[in-house]
Amino acid sequence: METRSVKKAKGLFKIALVTLTALVAGCPVGIFTEFPNQEEVCTFDALREGIRAVSAASFPQPQLQSLLINGNLAWQNLPNSPIPVPPPTLSPGQTITLKGTGFGAGPDIDYSKIMIGNTRVLETDLTMYEQRLDVAKQVNFEVDAIEDTWGKYIVSWTDTEIQFVVPEHTTSGPLIVQVQKRIGYNESLLRPGQSHNVINAQTRRITDESFKQACDVVSILSDAKATDPLTVSVNNSGFGALFSLGEKIFWSYDFNIGIAHIIRNLDWSKIFGYQATDPVTGYIADPALLFGANKANAGEVPSAATDNVYFDPYPQPTPIPGFLGSDPLLKGNTRSSGWAGYRYAEASNPYTGKGEWIGFNCASCHGYRVSFEATPGNVVTKVIPGLPNPKWSLKWSLLGNFKGVIASEPGPVFDSGTKDVDKTILIYSLPQGAGEHALIRIKGEGSETDNDYQFSPIAIPNVTNYMGIRRSLSHTESYVGFEGSYIHSEEPDGSTGSMRAHELQALTAYMTKLDQYDRPLRQVGLYRWLKYKGKLSGQVGGDPGEGSFAQTGWESFSGISAAVNRGKTVFQRDCGSCHNDKVGLNSNEKMFRLNEVGRFFTPTIYQRKQQSIRATFLRDMYWVQHRGLLTDGHVRNLEDLVNPDRCTEGSQLYNSYYTVHNASIPALGGPDFPDPYPAHNRKGDVFRVPKSPTDTDTGVKRNRFIERHKYFVSIPGDNNWYYWDYQKMRREYGPDELGTTTPIGMPAAPHPWCTKNTNDVDDLVEYILTL
């Protein structure tokens, strides 16, 4: 039998052979050094901030007076005209000139955006840099070599005139110019009194020390003002082809994950072939139970999820070298594994050659299988693209010998020596509907997602109405919204390679239509909530049935409208300072410092880099709450989120959420909430992780890994559980995690903004369910 050292030596020899062959062949592998440190390379730009302040001093209401197409007048605001002015018809590639007043100084000086329907007019040039892979460290990085570009559509912007080019991925809808002023910037938690500066997200993975990095502050934003919506038609004959390609990328592509995972010793074909063993129960691993996988049933998913799809080229060129260091496979076939969001894709394995392996895609995390009665007797069952999958989890990483799960690695500052650890139990206990990908990296490899011993689950976002967001994933606007999200390399535990411009445009086009199920989902969600709360009789006069209610719409019932209007008033009073905008996102994208907004689990890698968290957008909240609310998903439901007791220290609800105690196992949050697995963690209760027996080597390693997370504690006399101590975290967080001299001071409750009166909770929730 091979010893561990022999296996390691063989692995190192294979890596060295592939690296040497790749270098000889000219394949783009590389040697990773380190990523740039924004605290070292960034400085404050006083001139830029002065210009922003001058612009912010004047903030009139934006007014749109006329629209020109290629220099020709196509629409004019004539409010007193006896003949209605017909809406203009636009086509991709046309130059549009908007004339009016109060437009401000543009998206870089102010914080502005133009929307046409669900399409945001790209305000920043996107540059896709060539990616490299350090084969030995399995770290992706970028070099200063341009692979592709997507130019911005905004041509010029003054207070009275805007010019932009109609995007190729847009369709008809209201045209809106929204303006917010930059009224300051977040102070650094490391350098009090000074600005917090962040590296441009497009270039921060370029490791060449000679590359000049651009930086910006995290701007504090005003409330939003906007022009009145102007309905426009868009004649876009090419949209269908773009949409079709985008749909295939969403459902059919594997984002190079299959080849990355097989190299890290995870074989998805065994998992879906029921040949993998659950390492905790010892039973055959069930993909549906363990990580919420949905079957790719015809009629429940589009044909792109079940058909063979050939990509030429693949949307993202992989930086992983091909067989023995040769060129990687840049085109190939993908086919269904039988599960939605999990696809076979052809690739070239650097050690074994050409083959096909399963990886996952957007639909695995952003696909929620729901059934509802759309009209009387018409039951619809669909995997809804965009909605977060409330049962998705990282347990798949435990179903093989995935590199990084059982490892020898250095620890945190209070236990810094290199020791053997087994991450199985903590990964198994992760909240469903959330990820924590740093856990399955090895500390010290050098990647941005190395294990950092900061337990930071991140809830899967809802993306059914996402395209208006500029500050994507709580980054600053240098991330360039959804579009920028896919030009940055990830790591071998996730997607690799920056997406080509045309394919990114196609995926963006598809994303603009993910709201297609919003109306029935909102109607059905509200109906089920009213029925669960016993409010149908009082607000509707009886139970019309789900299909009839969904078909008629809540707007037809005066009792519901009255409650919704009351809730809207409460929302404007208690939530509007963060969740009001003019383009339907229900977020003004303000970013709050970590010491202001707080977090139940420790902030994520990216939240730490920004030292802040963005106000989220609100859509389809009946369904989104099933994965848990706030960025870590720890809040059980909407009622708990807005209840003033959650924000009040010493209340029963507060103590249930935020103090260490023996678990009380509260009820599920309402109808349709999935039972958690494993069952020991119910949201709205203390978060806990099982202790392993200490009479085995495996148990010692599993406990050691959990104990290296400083905010997991034990209760005296309890030999069964570790408990997450939120109070300890809010007292101590900062020096070990951020490098601050003293703790930053977390608020009493994460998201410490609740409604003022418990009597307002139901009306407020009812209104939110209509968003």
C-alpha cells in the first residue's frame, strides 16, 4: 500500500512534469507571486473627490425634454400637446442623444445609471485580461495582456445632454436616467479619519508589480432622483440569437468546473451514479438531500438543460493546461447529467488527456424548483432560473477526496502551527442556501479564497431582477455590475477563465428576462402567506383558491390593497432610506461600514476588502426568504427580520438569535420552507456544530478544525456541540481579521434596522411580498 508521502511525491512529480511541458509548449501557465495589496498601492485622490463634492452641491430633479436618434429628433416632451407624442423606436448601434436638465456629471463623478427596461446601459469599459494558472499552487491570476474587451455604451454626459449607443442586448421598456450624488466616502477601519481606498476590481488580480493599479473610495450615496419613465420600443432582430446563447450558457455550460474538480479529485459522475458515500451517515450519498440537486425533467427546465449543446468556442477559455501541458480544449460538447445545473463538458485533463467531466453552472445555485397553480386547475412545476436554491450546499465537496477537505495546514494566529485537520463536520453543518468556498481551500496556498479560519457563509443571491445593480456582490462599482462579475477568474473550486465579450453579452441578454415568472410568483406567494396567516377571510372575503387568486391578482381585492398601502407607508418610514430607488430595484446601493451594518457570521473576503456591505435589492421575497435572509442567510423569515424585538437586546427573539443557549428548535418560518438538513440547525436559533468523539484520530482532526475558528465555543458540561458565539464576535472582531488596533464594534444585531412597532410587522411584510 502506498504511504501518504509516496502519494504526495507522485503528485508533485506529475505537477512538475505538466508544468515543464507546458512551459516548453508555450502554454499560458505561470508562477504566482502575490496579489496587490490595496493598503499599499492606493492613495486618496483629493482632486477627484473635490469635483464630486462640487457636483453634489447642486441636485435638481432630472428632466428629460427630447430624444434624438443619430442626430434626428425622435421624441419631445410636449405635455400640453392635444395629440399624444408616440414613443420612439430604437435599434442596437444607434447613437441616442438625451436632452434635458439635471442629468449631473455622469456615472464616474456622480453615481448614475441609464435603464432601458431591464437593461443597464454599460457605463464602464470592460477589459478581459489573460489568465494564468500556477499548476503547483492551483492559484489563478492575471497578466497584463488583453484577451477581449466590451466597450461602454455611454459616449458623453453633461448636465444637459447625454449620448449613448443602444446596446445589442436590450429590448423594449421604459427609459430612465437615475442620478445619485456622491456625498462623501467611507472612512477606513484601519486608518481612522482617512478614506478607505479599494483597487479597481477589473485589474486587482494582475500580479505584475509594474502594472499601475487604479483605485477609488467607497462613495457614500445620496437618495436617488430620476427622469420620468419614457416608454421606448426597441427593434432588435438579433436579440433572439443572443438570448438563446445566453440561455445555453446559463443551463448548458459548466464554466470549466468539471475539469477543475476532477483535478482536485472530485468525480461528479460517481456522485450522480450513487457510488459516493455520505461521510457522516455512512449511507449512499443522495444529491437531492445533500445539496439540493434538481432532476432535469423535461417541461420543468428548458431544452438547453437537457439537450446536447456544442460550444465553439467555449464562453470562457480555461487557464488549466491540456494533456501534458499542451493547449487546453477551447471548444466542445456538453450534455446532461440528468440533473439541472450539472453538465458533462469535454475538456483536456493535463494528466490523462481528453475526456468529459461533470461541473455545475448557474442553474445549480440559482434554480428553485417550485409548483404553483397559475390559473384554476393549471399547476405549473418549474425550476425557476434566478431564484436561489434554498437546499444548495457545499456537501458535494465531501463526496470524494476533494483536495483541501482533509489537509495539513497552518492555523490562525492563536494556533499558527501546521497541523492535520478534517473539515468534514463544519462543511456538513453549513447553512443551506449559502456557500463558504474558502473552507475548501488550503490555508497558505496564496489564492484570494484560501481558507482563512473566518467562518463566513454567504447566501445565494436572487438574480431575477439584477441587471440594474452596479455594485455587484457588495463590491464597489468598479466591479461593473453583473457584467463585470464574469470577467474575473475564480479558483479551481469554482469557475475559471474570464468570459469572452460576445458570450458575456449573450448571458446578460438572458439575465434581463429572468423576471418572466415574477408576477405569478408574487401572486402565489402572497396568497399562501395570507392563507397561512388566516387573513384571506378578512381581506378577500373567503378563499378563492390559488389559481383564481393568481389569475385575478391581489390588486383586485380592496382589503389586500388597504393592508398593502399601510405596509407601504411603514416601508417608506422604516426601510426607504436604503430600499428606495427609481428603477425598481428597491435598493439605492448604499454601502454601510461593517461596524454599522454588522453580520451574524464573520464578513466575507470581499466584504472585508470593501469594509462594507451593500443594501440589498428586494424581489420575489416570499421565495427568497426560504434560503434565509441577510447576506449570511441567518434570519428565518421576513417577520423576524423586521420585528423590533430582533433589534432589541434582551428580548426573547433577540436572545433566541444572538445568544449562546441550548437549542430550542423553533418552527419553520412558514409554508413552503424546506426542512433543513442536517436537522439540528433551525434558523432563528443558536447555530451549532456537532463535536466528534475524541478517541479517534479523525474525531480529533475534525474538532481541531472547528476549534481553530475563534467564535465557536463550548458550553460547560455539553460534550455534544460547538456553538457560534455572536456576542463574542461583536466584542472582539477586528484585530485578527482586519488588522485593526482595536475591535471595530459590531452593532447589537446584524442589520440593526427594524420596524418601530410590532403592530406594523404584518402590514410591512404583506407589502414586501408584492415587490
